[in-house]
Amino acid sequence: MKSHQNDNAAPLKPQGSSTPEWYATWFESPWYMRLYRHRTDVEAVEATEIVTKHARIPNGAHVLDLCCGYGRHALALAQIGYNVVGIDQSRFLIDRAREVYPHANVRYEVADMRGPFSGAPYDAIINFFTSFGYFDSHDENMKVLHAVHDALVDGGVFIMDFFNSRVVRRELVAETVSMIDDVTLIQERAIVEPFVAKTITVSDPCSYETVFHERVWLYEHAELVKMFAEARLVVEQTLGDYNGATFDAEQSPRTILIARRT
């Protein structure tokens, strides 16, 4: 599962609804990869430099890419010497990862981010591109962090790349319209506490219209630090972007937490 500043988001599912969770449909659609096609391999390499330069994970370490999507970051890590397992709940994205981003040092698996994770324990676990806060309840999101703790070696490192909620709240763009191969994509965004929500309408005139949703909890930095501590993950530093800038709660585009299992 994956996302940037307005990466992921969607309307609340009505109480008692039997419809699938938003991620169960959106991440199985080819339109997910097409909408975020501007997220490049070059950007993935830049992001993984956090692992080497800031978290200082040694070469050859056993690394889990949690919510790996179609494998951009997993491949970038494998290419610089890490032994990687990439997991994602989306079978479609895992199939694409195996097809597009194969590598001798990577194994891709379909798995739930709430664990347990095969191949544990890991020296490090990464979670890039706002791939957290997807669930209806806070407790379910906490299960992810507890699963991360349980899958790390003692002293193992967890890196989470999340959006900066304050910036999202201040700069949220209500609607954008774009074209991909003569198909119109309308993205409508709103704050629906405690989430940021997005509706994506894919419209091909005189042919079809399909609607998808995204939704992510608007956790702020202090909340995430507290949640990590509850899961016995101690935050050692927080970066504000992929270049390693110090986190600024009012201005940084990202909230990148580097924590250690205690």
C-alpha cells in the first residue's frame, strides 16, 4: 500500500457497511500505479539513502519493506546490498513487483501489514510513501507498530516515512483534474476528522466511470512518537524530507521517523 503530501485519503466507510475497505479495491486497480506514475525510481533511490546515511543500516542487513507496493524501494535497497523481503496486501501490486522489479536479493510476498511477518527477525523495517494509518480504528493502526516491534531484532531499526499532517491541513488542494491517455482523473480531497480523505473519479467519456477512495489518519509527529513508544520503538531522530533536513513541524513536507526497538 502506498502515498506524498496528499498521498492517501478517503471518505469514512459508513458504520455497519459491508463494502470492502478502500485499500482492498484501490490498490488492486491498475489506476493506482498510473495515478502515481510520477513517483520515480530516482525518487526511490533518494529515499533509500535515509537507510544508509541516517539510519546507518549496515550493508548486507536483512530488511523488510513493509507495504512495498510494486517494489521501487525494495529494488533500490537490494541494488545497494541489502537482503530484502517486500510485503503488500495487494496481490496485483506484488505481481507487478515480481514482474517489473525482480532481483536476486528480493523476495515479494502478499501479507497483511498487521503481521505476523515471515522471515523475521529483521535488522531493519522500512515503511515508505505514507503507507500507515489506513485502518478505521486507532487500535488497528497500533497493531502494525506492535507487529513491527515483534519482527525486529533487539536494537533493530524502524523507519517510517509519513506526510506532515500540519502541512496537509494547511495546504490541502480541494480538487485537481488531470488526463491520462484521454481518460479524465478527478481527485477531490477533504479533511474528515480524524482522516484526510480523497475520492478519485476515473472517467472515460461515453465509456465508463469508476470511483476509488483513499483515507489516512492525520497523525501528527508528537502522536506518532507516542504511538511508537507504546509499541516499544524509541524515536531517535525525525527528518523533514528525503534529503535529510531536520524536521520542522510547520514547514517540512515529510515526517520521517527513525526508531529503534527496545
